[in-house]
Amino acid sequence: MRKRVHRATLRWGAISTATVVLVFSAFPVQVVNAQERYYYRQSILDFFLGRRYIQEYPPQAPSQTAPQRQPAPKRKVAPKIASTPRPAAPAAVEERVVEKLANAQKILVVGDFLAGGLGIGMEAAFKDSPGIVIETHSNVASGLVRDDYYDWPQQLTKFMDEAKPAMVVVMLGANDRQQMVTDIGKEKFRTDGWYAEYQRRVVAFGKQVTSRKIPLLWVGLPAFDSPAMTADAVQLNQLFRKQMDSAGGEFVDIWDGFVDEAGDFIVTGSDINGQQVRLRTSDGINLTEAGRRKLAFYVEKPVRRILGVQASPDLVRLDTGNAPAIDAVAIPGRTEPISLSDPNLDGGAELLGGRALPVSATKSPRDLLVQDGEMAAPPAGRVDDYRMTPMKPTAQISIK
């Protein structure tokens, strides 16, 4: 029993001694004498071997603050060499605004929401024609069926009296796929009674224009995303085409511009320059800006054919005191006789070259090229349209 206690005591003493050794070895032992010398041990081996190190001055604790950065020596800057200036970016071509003539003819565009887009497209189509002004009157939800909501025959008479147009363009029918109230009663859409009454209203509406000796263009409907609406549009276009012959107007077919080769509805197609663009909005009914311009492209052809010189962008400002009036619309197939022995019949009183040439309202592409050395700007999006937005000049930084 005594041996066991003795061994346990010795074992505990050894552990205590080792602990003391580790504690002493963990911290340096400093002994200060009169000469301000410091003694310390670096490791536990120094404790067992009895080694000590002497330092004349007390060691300084490491600074907690970051060392200050020494200023870098100044670099020698090479003398500045004049560099060649960068070529300036091509300036954006300013769009020319053509001033309309005082005797410019008005084209009255009437109809529903599609007619409103057609009017915007025609304004872009004839913006360079000083002899043409576009005036649009459209009601989004209107048609020929609900005359109680919007009475188009009455409104058309008022618009023609105010504008005195040289031509009327009509685009209606997209909102007419609904029940019609007649003198007999109510007629459902697609019935024989409905089509008979609708034909009568179309002819009567067209004769309001042609009875005044005003050219009439009736624009057909495009295809829609809904198969039912597309089928109804085909039937209505056939009705419009047939009734324009009776009313004395001209039907403008736009169908091929908004379908593919198989005759199906398309959202993306070719614009007037042949580029692939989005023609219809996400609802499959309305037209985008490119679609409106393409819609006006089909109407632009018969307008220029009927109005002739007045719709030309190269129209000059003539002296009305010595020239025949150009306000009258030329009638195809009819030419006034002119005798070679009586030159006064042509409206002139002087020989050719006897007076100054007429002053042009706008410079023609030839005048811009020959006189100013400028080429007419190509339509936006065409393959030869190299216009770029001007780049901001970069600031030059000099090192001193």
C-alpha cells in the first residue's frame, strides 16, 4: 500500500515539474542588472541546458500601425510629342424637312384603328412630296355595323366639307364582325341578311365620295393571328372588291404583304427595303411601325398614279400667273388638243428660255449631287445605309 502511494506521489510530482518547465519555457525570463541588460531563453532546451541570451536594450513590441508608404521617386517624363489627331466620327445625317406647298393637295384617310396606322405610314411615305398633305381621321372601335356608336356616313360628309380632299382612302371592317341592327330587325354575323345589308352600306359609303368626283381607294384587311378573324377577313375583302366596282372606287389588296408563301399569318416579314422585321404586335392584330409603313407602300402606288406630278417629290414651285393650274386631277385617257400654230393653248406667252427657270421648292437628288456634292440619303435599313451615330470625342490625358 505504501509502495503504491509512493509511486503515485512520484508520478504526480513529475507531472507538476514538467508543467512548471513548460510554463517557464513559454515566457522569456528577464533579469535586469545595473547595466540595463536583459537575459532571456529562446526554447525549452535553454532551460535544461542552462543557456541564457543577453540583450543590451529591451526588445520593442511590434507596432500595430501599418508602416507608412514612402513616396515614390518622381519619374522623368519624356517630352510630349505631337500626335496625329484621330479622325472625327461621321456626323449623323440630318433629316431634311420638306416644306409643303400652299396649294398642296390633301389625302383624307378615314377608318378604324388600322386606318390610324395607315395614316402614319402615309405621312412617312409622302414626307418628301411638297404637293401632298395627309389628313387622318380614325376611330379605334368604329365600323359600318354600329352606327349608333360612331356614325361614319355623317362624319365623312363633315370631314370632306372641311378638308376638301383630292383623294379619300378608307380602311374599315376589322370591327364589323358582330351583330347588326337593321330596319327589319337584328341580323347575326355571317348570315345572308347580314351580308346583304353590309353590301348596301359599303356601296352607300363609297358613293358619298365618288359622287363628288373625288377618287376613292378602299384598302383591304390583312391576315390576323386568329384563324376565325383571318377567314372573315377573306370574305370581307371579296365583298369590298366587288362593291368598289359598283361604287366607282378602287380596291387596294394588301393581303400578300402580311402572309407567307402558304398564305398563313406571319409576325415577321420583309419591310419595304427587303429587310426582315417585325410587322405585327404581340396581339396578332395591330401593326408595328414597319408594318404601318409597309401598309402605306401598297396605297402609295395608286396614289402616285392618280395624282401624278402633284405626288412627286421633285415637284417645282411654278408661277401660277403664267402656268396652268395643277390642282385638277388628271383623268386617264383624256388629253386636251394642242395646235402647233397656236402656242397660247399651252398656257405660255413666251418662247423657251425667255424667262428665268422655275424655282424648285426643294433640291432634287441631281441638284444635291451636282451643286453640293451630296448624295441623297438611302432609306434607313437598306444595305447601302452607312449612317452611324456620332461618337463622343475622348478626352486626352497629359502626364505632367
